[in-house]
Amino acid sequence: MILQTLEELEKDIANAIRPVYLVLGPEEYHCDQALAILKGRIMTPGAGDFDYSLFAAGNADVAEILEAANIFPMLSKRRLVVVEDVGKFREADSDALLTGLTSISPRSTVILAAVEIDKRKKFYKTFQKDFCICEFPHLKGVALERWADAFVRKNGYRISAGALKRVINIAGADLRTLASEFEKLMLYAGEEKNIPDAVIEDLVRASRQQSIFDLTNAVGRHDRVGALRSLGNLLGMGEHPLVVVTMLARHCRQTLIAIEGLQERKNPRDIASDAQIPPFALEQFLAGVRTANPDTVSDMYISLAEIDRQLKSSSLDGRALLESFICEFV
């Protein structure tokens, strides 16, 4: 079974909580929300220390994960086990996990999460047949505008169609970024509950997202000095290093998608759609893509994954790690 919207997930869990879920990207904002919805439904508030276990596939042993899934809950009705980055499992580990998941405790739920996995392999096909997949694709075009409009209206605010499209054009199609921008605009609107067209350019362009674009564009141009300066600006504004890592990794994925599109002689607008690049940034982005080495970009992506792991598992200085990354690759 495959669910592709948060509304479908909420309707499904209203009937019953399933024992196993696969929460799959590429839309990471919806993946995070799906995890939050499931955790909120499964866990008793304050029971996290007793009834919740979190593992990362790159570091976790399958036997340890299954052992956690067979411990009875203490304070909640169900025990929750979350495993991140399941695409990193070796095939033998994936097979062992699939076998073990068929006999976990009836008082447990296991959620496996990944941005992407190989859908041709047994792991995904078995999940599709035997378990529940929550798969969230990127939103594009009209679907993206509908989501943005619903987000604003759900919060009790109004925005014109033209202003809404302008926010999307400036901020891009990443839902986490868009949500942040709309929250800022709603804060400005205050009790008026109407977001003025006139403030879009100033408030959105002055955002951290614009600085993120400056950083990724500098990386794309191989401008080391500019990249280090933009990194300093972002961290100086209070941006967390993990957010910078996420955006740089996203830039690497977009670059690899665009490189493949250019090799296939796709129309630039189709490449922009595939890579989720806003129209105003496309020309500059493609200029960087045309000079990019795909092997180097892949190495950058792997390095960023390692930095992400280090930041989550140690007290290393995020600024120093990111500066070293820029000096090595830019």
C-alpha cells in the first residue's frame, strides 16, 4: 500500500496504526511531518525515554533494531522504533530486516525512513506488497501553488494569487523553505491577516534563503572566497550548520539531475522542473552545471553525508567542518 499525502496518512491511521511503515522522500518536509504525525499518534507525551528508539542505518545493527522492536512499551500503548537512512543498508541487512519485521511485537511500530531508495530491489517491492509506504514526491506547478495557498489559509491568512506565485518564484519549491517564508510574511501581516503584495520582494529576498542561494551559487561558480563569505553570513544570522549541510546536499542532487538532463539534451525548462530550480535562478544554475564534474559532485555529496553524521553524533565545530569542505571542493 502506498500513501502519497499527509491527508491519506491521517485517514489511514484514524482506522488503525500499522506495525511497519516506510516513509520515503524526496519531499523531506512532508517526510518530517509524516514522522511527527505518526509519533504523536503512537507515543504518550513524556514517554520518549522509555518507549522510543532511534537508529541510523549506517551505524545500526539489524539485530539491535529488531530487539528494540520486541520490547514491550512501558507508558505508551505501542513502542516506536525509527530507523533513518534505510537506503544505506547492505542487501543482506535489508533482507534480514524484512524477515524480522514480519514477527515483531504486536505492541510495537517500526518506521523506516529514507530520502530515496532503489525501487528495483526486493526491499521496496516487498514493502509495497506487505507493508505501508508513505511516499512523498516533490510538488510542482499547480500542485505546489495549491499547497502554498492551503498552508496560508490554514493559518488564517490571505494572500493574492500573484503574490503567492512570486514567493514561490523567489524562494523555490522546497516546502520547508516555503513554509519558513510564509511564516515570516504572516508574522509581518499580524492581526490584519492579509499579506500585502508590496512586502514580498523585500521580506523574501532579504531572507536566509537568499543567502543559501548565494552560497550554492558560489559553490557552483567555484568561487571559494564567495562561498566562505556566504557561509559566514548564514552562520552569523543564526542558521544551524545542519541546515547548511542539507541545502548544500540538495544543491549537489540538483546538479547531478541537471547534468543528466543536459546529457540527454532536455529542454532547460524541463531540467528546471526535474531539479526544482526556480525560474529566476535557472540561467546562473545551469552555467555552474555546465562546468561541473559529476564525479566531484558525487564526492561532495558523500562528504556532506559524513559531515551530517558527525554533527549529529559528536560535538565537532560545524563551522570548521563546512569551511574545510569548501576549501577542499570549491
